[in-house]
Amino acid sequence: MEDLKNLLPNELRDFMVSLGQPSYRGDQIFSWIHRHFASSFDEMTNLPLPLRQRLKETAFITRLNVLSKKEGSKGTVKYLLETHDSNAIEAVRMEYEYGITACLSTQAGCMRACSFCASGIAGFVRNLTASEIVDEALRIQEDVESFGAHVGNIVLMGTGEPLDNYDASIKALYILNSQLGLGISFRRMTVSTCGVVPGIRRLAEEEIPVTLSVSLHAPTDDVRQRLMPINRQYSIAQLMDATAYYRERTGRRVTFEYALIRDVNDSDSHAYQLANLLKQQSAHVNLIPLNPIDERDYMRPTTARINRFSKILRNASVPVTVRRDLGLDVNAACGQLRRRYCR
Ligand code: SAH
């Protein structure tokens, strides 16, 4: 059985041809799926009945079941979605001045086990398919369309490591980019990684102008190793080489995420080390005050400490922003809602 939501328009055309149909049927079906949110063939009223019957026998359309929606402040809504095999996954809808952003998960669980992150605690379950990742965005689009808005930005910053599920994650971006579907520009998409170096290099060669966001969280291997097991596999030096390569190949400035954790990575000297590390990179730093999770006793620094940390970076000419507290009240830190549901 072919999962039609996994297919790009040209693949859907080929599939139609393989069924002895004219290729334009592929475009009609793509539009039913991605513009009209169809999940059954009976809805596709411009297809002849025998074709609909044939499709029922050869194909299906993935659709996630919406388990719950939790509204937070500032237009943030957290979606808890269920896959056909009963995995709960999360997607978050955020509203900025420049439109709706959909934050999507790429895996059920995560194998990277960063110590401050809720997603890795229960371990890895499985990779999501491209169709499931795309459907997270479609569930959100269907909702916001009812008030005349549309999803204009995609960030792969939900549960999971997108570069550990490279093919499906990047395919989902191509599908979301298609003009016959949501038509979201690659420049409005962000791939966030904990530092999977070969994946960064592969993405650099993909030649799509997405923004790369690297979860750095520490200026030295010593500190990073304690927070993020992946640092034992790829050191900061290797990571910096890969991000420099990314910038060189794509011309895109890389963003570095830095979750500030009280007494762990938030001192003045950490800030100076970070500034030093990034001064060659022409990078942007996004400081995220830690969202504390129940399972660990990490705390967020005081506002004064956060301000001092960002000031040191700014004085060293490193562009820095402090992430707004979107979603804190809907448990939008990675995996927190899913955790609550699963236990
Ligand atoms: N695996 C990818 C994408 C998912 S995490 C990555 O690591 O980038 C999205 C971002 O949220 C990452 O920067 C991650 O480090 C951060 N994050 C996870 N748990 C957090 C927490 N408790 N508080 C603040 N940020 C957190």
C-alpha cells in the first residue's frame, strides 16, 4: 500500500501513470491532500468512481489523530497527536508578527538523551515518516485556515533529532515547499540539530536554503559533554568545522541555540568563551532561559544573569537574542506534554 502523503507531486504523477491514469490526476490528488486536507478517496469528487475504488485498494493517506490541543498565552497552541500505532507526538503552533510558525517533531522519542531535555528520557521509539511530519503541519494549517491565517514558517524543533531521521525530515520539507501544497519557502524553514556532524554536511550539500540551527548549549567540550552525550561522538571543533562548511555552501548564517542553566553554563567566563568560539562564525546566538523539567533539578538563571550573559556577547559583537517565553505555560519545552501523556 502506498502512503500518498509521503509523495512529492512528481512521484504522485508517476504513481498515477503506474495505475494507467493520466499524470494530471497526481496533481489533483496532491491538491486534495495538501490544500483540502482530504484523508479519504471518497472526498475526491473530481476523480472517477472506478479510480477512487482502485486507490482504496492500492493506497492510503496518513492522518494523525488529534488527542488534545492546549492553548497557552500569546497565541501558542500545543497539539498532542497520535500515530496509527498509538505513539503520541507533539507539534506546536506559534504566532509571531510575521505569521504562524509550526514547530514539528521528527521522531517519537529521541536517542540523543540531552540531560536537560524531556524528549530523551523515555528513550527512542521510532522515526516518523515524511507523511506524519507533513501531517503535523497540515493539522495546524487546517485550524488556522478557519480564521484566514496560514502556516508560513516551519521549524523542526519538536521531539526528535531531524538529522538522525534525515531522509524523512528533509522529504517532509520538500513536500511542504511544493507550490501545489502549502508552498512554504525553504528560507522560512529551520532545521535544528544537537550536532550530528555528517548530517550537517549532507544538508549543506542539499542546496536548499533552510536555516540551520545548532543546539550548542556550552562553549567547551568539558561542559558540553556533561549536558549532551553527542559531544563524545562529535567535538565542538568538529561541529564548528561543519557549521562553517554549511555557511560556505549555502551562504546562510547559522543560528546557535544556548539554553541557559543556572550554575552550569551561565557564568561570565562561559559567555566570554562562547564569544570567542563564535567570533569566526558570523553566527547568531539565541539564548533560551531553561524550561525546567520535572525529572531534573536544573534551574533557570535569574533575569539579571541572563541579561549579563547576553550583554557580554553583544559587547563582543556576537548578535544575540533572548527567546521569548513562548509556550512555557503549555509545556512547550521539548517532550514535556508527551511525557505527561505517556506516564
Ligand atoms: N534535536 C534537535 C531538535 C529538538 S530540540 C536539537 O537538539 O536541536 C529543540 C531545542 O530545544 C533544542 O535547542 C534543545 O536543546 C532545546 N531544549 C530541549 N529541552 C529544553 C529545556 N528543558 N529548556 C530549554 N530548551 C530546551
